[in-house]
Amino acid sequence: MPASMKFCCDGDGTAKKTAATRVFEAARDLFYHRGIRAVGVDEIVCKAGVTKPSLYRAFASKDDLIAACLEESGREGRVALQAVLEEAGADPRDQLRAMVRYFARKVAAPDFRGCAMSNTAVEIPEPGHPGRTVLESCKADMRAVIVGITRELSIERPEELADGLLLVIEGGMAAHHIFGSQGPCAAMVATSDALIEAHIAKARA
């Protein structure tokens, strides 16, 4: 949660969410489950139980609120992925396999409704939009992480493998919107394993 989102305490020491925090949490939930374009400021403040002035004291505009929500999603995603990679150990092949399995588990979760970043990219095509700037940076960082791992393998085209794995991950999350968790996205792990092994085998041939 952004540093500006605070908790205060009642007289008895009980933690109490600030108006800004309630706005942020309500917006993030609504944006993910309903869509950014479909949700207006009125619905956000109603769900948060605050007034419009409270929202605009914390966020200059809906666009800034969108960007804040995406920044937090990106931060959480980076922390979670880093933990997965650390748990996988030092072998780059194990790291790649663990990474794809992490995303496969996300896709299979009952409350999964696609990648928040990719969903936003479809809804907000305008270059320079605060939310678009955040999501593009987040996706670029993710690609850089994958490329960094594939470069640790003794293969001829590490960037090609990285992009192939990114296509499997992004394609699996996108396919979920149409086919659900039992559709093509169920093949994410097998497809990525085959791709990794194909690049390794080619290098050894």
C-alpha cells in the first residue's frame, strides 16, 4: 500500500483506516472486478463510505488513483515473484520453471480476473496516461527479470526464450477471460517446460 495510505487509532488504540485508505482499497477492488472505465468516482466514494472531497484530498484525479492502484499491484507482484525466485534456488532453469508455475497458480485461483496491468492496457490505450505509464514500466521490468534469468543459461538466444515465456504467461492470463482455468491456460506449465528444454537441447546439439 502506498506510504500515503495511513491508519490512525481511536482513543482505545484500535486501528482505524483513514478516508484515503478506504478510497484506495475500494477503487482497487472495483477497478479489478468491474473495470476502470465502468467505475466512476461516485461508486468509489459510495463503496468507501467517504465523500468526494475526501477522495480528491488524497488523489488529484481518478487517473492518479488508477496509477496508485497499479503501482501497488506492481509492487506486490515484484515482491511475490522475488520470493518465488529465491525459493527456487540458484539454478536458472529452476527459477524459470518456478516463475511460470507461480503464474499458473494465479490463473487457476477462483478469484482470478486477469492481470490488472494487462486489463488496464486494453482499457487505456492513450500514451502518457498515468496508469499506462505505470503498467508499461511494470511489464518492462518483468521482461527484464526474465531476460536476466535466461542469460544465465548456456543457450544461443536467451532473449528469444524470455519472450517466448512471456508470451506463454501473458497468453495464459488473457485466455482465461474466454476459456477459464481449464482452457488453454492449463497448458502454461507444459508449454513453458517444452520451450525451455528445446532451447537447452539446441545449445547442446
